[in-house]
Amino acid sequence: MQPAWQDIVDLTKQYRDIKLEYWLNENLFTLSWWILFITTAGIFIVWVVLLDKKESLRLFFTDYL
């Protein structure tokens, strides 16, 4: 590889590592992350509980038969 291209590859890897480190240390498992996670899981659970099982199966199989 040419030296200039190798520099670009090295800088890209360094940038990726810095972004990952920032995400792991500053974003993951923060209060806002937990709020988003619980909200998303809660909405999914409510949707599954309220879902009319017979109607959804009929609609699903109607499209694929």
C-alpha cells in the first residue's frame, strides 16, 4: 500500500476505537440509556399482551398463503 493510504487506514481505525471507547464509557448504561431501554421493552410487552392472537395469526397467514 501507499504510505498515504496506510495513514488513512490507520486514522480510520484510531477513530473507530475512540468512538467505541466513548460509547462504552459515556453512553452505555447511563440513566437515559436505561430509560430508553425500559420504555422500548415496556411498549413491546404491552403490545404483545394486548395483541389479539387469533386475528394476528389470520392476518399473517392470509398474506403468505
